[in-house]
Amino acid sequence: MAKEGSLARAAEKLHVSQPSISEQIRELESAFGEKLFQRDGRNNKLTAAGRVVFG
């Protein structure tokens, strides 16, 4: 999602459902204890923590 900018585009590219991408992101954020994406409507951008993780 970091490269695609949206859950829908990432899910389509990976041939998985959008809810499965969302769940994986929630699990990663929980594991790191940080928000990794700033969600703005349909657009998503990496937070500072996200840039460190996905840098």
C-alpha cells in the first residue's frame, strides 16, 4: 500500500481482498505500537514510523 497509495490498488495488484490488506496493516501497527499510515479518505501516506519500517 505504501507504493500504491490506496488499499484498493494494493489489493488489486496483490490479488487479495481489501479487508485482508486492512487486517494485515492493523496487525503490523499493533506489533510496532505505532501508526504506519496516515489515512486521508481514500489516500494513505506513510507516517514517520511507516517510513522507518518500509523505508
